[in-house]
Amino acid sequence: MKTLNFGPRENYFNVLNVPDELYINPTQFWNEYNQPWLDNAIARDDIIILATKPETKIGSLFRKNASGNLELSGFGKEYLHLRKNGYVFDAKTNQIIKK
């Protein structure tokens, strides 16, 4: 379900899934949707289940840009933002939890 409601959903998963036409570029999407969604989750002390393990290999936290240089992937930006806000990864549960 596509939505702009970034608030909590009691007894349900919170998923960032905005309408496709709102995506213009990665920077715009991060600033307008992704970071605010994460900030709301952080403020609620949400436990976040990761679909991808945070690994330093290319394709997880990093990607090669058009110039061939390594940069944070979208997932890498999310993971770093959560880590900067007190979250730690639990490999046993594949969750990132605020400590």
C-alpha cells in the first residue's frame, strides 16, 4: 500500500512505500521521504528488521557510482543514520535495535 503516513501502525509493520511519482532523484528522496521516515522510527525507538545484512562489500552498504568510486548505497545511508542515532545490529535476529 502506497502512503505518505509516516506515523506508527499499532500491531503492524511500518514500511516506507510512497507513490513512485514522488521519486525524482536519490538526494531528493532521502531528504524528503527516507530520512524523515527513519527519524520517526528513531523517535519511537522502533525495532527495525533488516532485509539485507549490513556488509561492507559492494552491493550492501556501498556501491560504485558513475565515476567508479565507492559511495554509500541507499541502504548504507539508512544504516549509517541509524547507527549515528544509537542503533546496533543484532546478527542473530537480523534486527537493528536502539541501545
